[in-house]
Amino acid sequence: MSTVQLTQETFNETVRDNGIVLIDFWAEWCGPCRMFGPVYEEVSTKHEDVVFAKVDTESEQELAGAFQITSIPTLMAVREGVVLYSQAGALPQADLEKLVTAIKEVDMEKVHADIAAEQAKQPPSE
């Protein structure tokens, strides 16, 4: 699968309707972003079960702001609506492959149980 462009309008639907979504926050003027782009695209062709998405931080400033993106490129991995990874910096291809594999191997039942347990500790909001 090649990469898809995410916008404020398509973000929630894309994350909700797909199991794993990798998101590259980037901008055209960013040198490291332009160097990372072909690596991201190449890895996307090897993982048909993962949506590889891109957010242009210049045209989608509100979306980038919502995720507090202060440095680009920033790579984020969302699985079943949970952000499992978010870090600035371009990854070499081998490391990106390892990240995709690691995200696929996460025990999401445990993650959801941990989130539920943490939420149960919070006082009810008024």
C-alpha cells in the first residue's frame, strides 16, 4: 500500500477504521522529511495490513497542534485507537521495519486492560 494523505477531516475515520496506522508528520521545506519520505514509502509497500499515512504540518497545522508536534519529521503509530509510539526524527529503513513489527506484536488486550485500570483510578469528572 502506498501512503495516504491525512487531513483534519479524514484523520478520525482513518484511525477508527484501520487496525494499525503509522503517521508521518512532515513538511515540504524539511530536509530530513524529504530524506525519510522514500524510506517510509518503501516500507509501506511491504506491509499491506498497515496504513502508512502522512500529515503535511504546513497545511494541517491544527491537526499537528492537536498532537503537539513541535519537531519534524515525527512518526506516530496508532493501533486500535491507541497511540503506541510517537517520536521525532527520521528512522533508517531497518529501524522502521523493526518498529512496524513491534507494533504488530503488541498485546492489545493487555494495553486496553491497562488503560481501563488506569481510568478506573481517576476520580469521576463532574
